[in-house]
Amino acid sequence: MRCCAIVVCLALGIGMQPAWSHPLKSVFVTFPGDVTKDMSETELADSYLKKFGYIETVHRSGFQSLLSKTNALKRMQRQMGLEETGELDKATVDTMKQPRCGVPDVANYQTFEGDIKWDHKNITYRTLNYSPDMESSLIDDAFARAFKVWSDVTPLTFTRLFEGTADIMISFGKRDHGDPYPFDGMDNLLAHAYPPGEGVQGDAHFDDDEYWTLGNGVVVKTLYGNANGALCHFPFVFEGKSYTTCTTDGRTDNLPWCATTADYSKDQTYGFCPSEYLYTFGGNANGAKCVFPFVFMGKNYDSCTTEGRSDGYRWCATTENFDNDKAYGFCPSRESAVIGGNSEGEPCHFPFEFEGNQYDSCTTVGRKDGKLWCATTDSYDADQKWGFCPDKGYSLFLVAAHEFGHALGLEHSSIRDALMFPMYTYVEEFSLHRDDIEGIQYLYGPKTGPDPTPPQPNPFPDPDKTEPTNEPEPTTTTTTRPVPPTNEICKFTKFDTITVIEGDLHFFKDGFYWKMSSKNELSGPFAVSERWPALPTVIDSAFEDKSKKLYFFSGTRFWVYNGESVLGPRNIEKLGLPSTVEKVEGAMQKGKDKVFLFSGENFWRLDVKAQQIDKGFPKYTDMVFGGVPSDAHDVFQYKGNTYFCRDSFYWRMNSRKQVDRVGYVKYDLLNCSDSPTYYY
């Protein structure tokens, strides 16, 4: 991976807490340094649909899909579990404003390209830099736990590197942070990650304009003192007074401290809070503390500053004169430090004066958006220094676990409770959803030994053990049909279905089928009725599962052959397909017990063993398989590639999920003569 600060995935709004002050009057002011994101709902929708791949996608094959805004909204609404109205209703607008991952929802492999998975099981990672929001050991622990989410259910192991190039390079950055996909400031996009591969592929980037916590408010790990690095306990009591933040009370050295139990007076356990008076991080000073005052470009500074930097990070010199010694480090954020505004990293100053009134706590007065803020000096009116008050923040653990899923090859899920759902939601008691487990195990297999989160068995019957149905058998009339010669197949431009059985391509047409062996030897035609006598003349799709059972679909019915025995016909609604599906037009094996069933522009995932459709489906074909037609019919896997057919053409997708060839079925797959020019 490349050593640079980079990529994405989520966003969150600042919540209002009832204990804070509320506005007394509706007087709104313009705050210096405030970054507003005012845009109309139409502008928001246009930007959102384009950014996340719904409205216009250019694929590596050159195939470009342009959708109307109505259809794009329907696709977005389906992905987010909303009613598919195709209209910009309130629920849709509210969803677009929620914090989320920055990776597109629609497969667009020109933007986020990469291998589908890593080709090795011991994945390495390296943390390039840290956020000032949390002590580095807490960040390290959050990342380690996030990787453990995936190693618990797969054979993967994760090894941290402290130098050199790792598979997954992790970094914090702001806005333009070194890749083509800038962050957007506070809220909205939280982070993003690239799928597996070389260079920047696999890397994960976190937006450092967000307030990173463990998801439930400020978390402060102490240093020194007598608490052995325990976390601060808020609130705590000291000399009869309750404290909700670190304090310098009781000390003459100005070092902030906290108790690590509820009552310092009783337990006498304490530690020092992160402070530039104790240490710095990053830079070139090996963690040395700040020296105040210090000289920078001929000017004296008696506190951390952002002068000289374009990224907004607060820093200080660690000697008296930076101009001479060039020694510096970044300042850690205090637990009461403001976020954003024009004083990021500075603590709130209480009381402070605003518009002639005095405030002893954070307030929403003066703001249209209702966000809590405070001044960082005793008078906003005089100094105009301010920032947003810290809230519960975003869980770095949860966001990282989601992003690392992308770095391992997973895409977004449409199941709201899944970790890989695009939107950020904090959950205190986290467990990996079955959809996440199935996705990662499809790529890397299950973990050997006991499964820490075993999926619950489904009481659905095996097709072979199902009692015969009472559905009426259709009346069929056997008609003797003339057997066409082998080379007649080249007269056809479209087939009833194409599938792979016993490793050979099978082409079905009007009651006959031809076989193309792996050595490109064509044989046939053969009468369908001779090998599978229960089947009708027209076969819409077919597949062979891992146990060698053959499933055939025709109209709304399907048959299952196991050797010479047959089950069916049965209605496809028995599999959980909706009654609106008139026929299954394509079927493709997906893992051990999963099969994709295609119809129109949608596809479903069938659990073959449970005989039911998985939750979160249907999905749009071209949203998941970027670069193929939305209404592909015959879909099959052959010689390591996946083929999507429409009319007389096919689109070939390689193992990296990239369309690398478009051509004619009869000339490329059947080797018919008089070949025309290929289309790419």
C-alpha cells in the first residue's frame, strides 16, 4: 500500500443534549470560519445520487449507464430500505443527510477498482498517523478490535507493522488528503477504504474533521498519577464539587487531571489528562512536551497554533525557538476541546460573553442549525474565537470495522442491521450480522474450529426430502421434433438458456441442447426429453449446485433433478420469489449453498439448503455487477469468468469484477465461422 493520508466511509450529525443551554431569542449571526453546507433538497439529491453511483456510472468496459432521476431515486430507496416512490420525499432527504461511508453504493470499478479479495491469509496493516481526539493506545485498541471482528469468523490473521509498506495502510486526514476523493468537513462522509490490491488499494482513510470517540462521548485515558492508565470517571467529586471534565483545580503546575473513580476524596486515585504540557505526538520531537513561549517566524507563541499549516492541525515547538531548532510535535486534544469553528482543539472558556450576555455552558443561541457551541476566550464579542461543543462523537471501532470490511473486499449491504450497511449507527452491544458473516466467508471461507457466532439453523426441508406437492401437473403433449444437425447451432443468435453442467457449456434451444467441452469440442444436438423427461420444451434457466443437483426453470415452475430422480414441478414462489416474477432468466452459483437468480433488472440470492430467498434482496443487477446490462438474461460462470448475456452478445467479467470483454455468443463461445469484428 502507498504511504499517504487518504480514504472514507461515513458521517454523523451533532446531537443536542438537554443539559445544555437553549436559545433565548432568535438572533442569528455569521460565525467566522464556519463552513456551511446550505443547499436545496434538489441540489442535495443531485449531488448524493451522483457521488454514490446511482445516476451516472462509467465502467471499465466503456458501458455507461444513465438513469432518470426517478429510477435513480428508486434504486437509492431500495438500498436504504425506504419505500420505492421515486420521489424526493422527506424520508429520502433525511436519509441523504445522515452520516455514512464514502464508498459508492453502486459498483463503479472505474472509481474504486481492485481485486475481489487478498490472495493471502495473513494481512498486514500499519497506522501512519493518529487523530488528536483520543490517546494513541485507545486508537490502536479500536483498530485491533475492528480487525478481530473479521478474524473471528474467517481464517484471516492481522499483523501490525511499524515500518515499511503493509497491505492496509491506515491514516487520518482532512478534506484533500492525498487521493482523488476529498472529505467534506464535519459530518456526512466519515471515512472510506479501497478494495484489495496494490498501491493505494486496501488502504483506509478516516476524516479527522470528525470527533472520534468510542461512540458514547468523551473517553480519556490517564497518564502517570497512581491509576495505572485507567480511564477518567465523569462525573467525579473533588473537595465536595462535581466535575464533568478534567480540571487544574488543586494544582499549581496547570496540568489537567481527573479522578478515575466517582469520588476522589474517598479513593484518592487519579491520573493526568492528555495535554501539550505532558507530551506531543507525530512531528519530529519523539513525543517531547511543548515549550511555551516559543518562537516561530520571529513571533512568540504561548499556546499551540495552526499557523504555518494548511491542514488545521494544532502544533507547538518543543524547544524555545522553532526557527533555530525545527523541533515540533502535534498537540493532543483535551476532552473539552471544541470541534471545528476557528479554534479547533482549544477548550471552551466558561463563562464567556456573547451579544452582551454571559454563558456558563454551551449554547445554541445565534445558530440557525441548533448546534451547540462555545467561545474559547472570555469574550466572543471581543475575540470571535469559537467552536462546536463535543458530543458523543463517532465510534472509531465501528467505523473502522466497516471500512476494514471494504479493505477485505466486501461491498455495501442493503440490510440495515448489517455492519456493511452504508449509514453510521452506534450500537453499544455489537455483534456481526449473518449477512456480514456470509459475505466475508464467501471470500475467505469459515474459521477453522468453533464458530464464535454460529448462524442459527433454518427449519427448511431439503428438496430431496420434500413430500410431493399437490400442485396440478400441466397437461403436456409430446410432439416428435426433427433433430437438427450439429452445425445448425450457428444459425441461432439467441438461446433459451446457457449454463454449465458437469464442467461443460450447455446451450438450450427449442427442446434440444448442445455441449461445448472445456477443450472446445462441440457435440449434439441432444433431445432434452431423453435425458430429463419431466422437463418442458423451453428452459428459461438452469444451474448445477455443489451437490450436483440440477435445477431447471421454465416460466413460474422449477424442477430439481438428482441423478435420475426428479422433484417438481413446483412454483417458484416456494423459493420465496414474489408473485410478480414471471420467469427466472439466469442463475449463477454464489459460494457453497448460495445461488443468484436473475429476472428483469433484479436478482435474488437463494439459500439452496434452506430453500428460501435471503434477506436484503432483490438488488439491481447493474448496481452490484458494474458494467453489465441491467436486463442480462443468461448468467453463468465458466473458466474463472462470469458471463452476462443479452440477445446475441455477452459481457465477460473477470475475477476482479471488471468487464474485460464484450462479444458475440455464437462466434466466441461456439466458434462459429464468418466471425465479425468484436466489440469492446
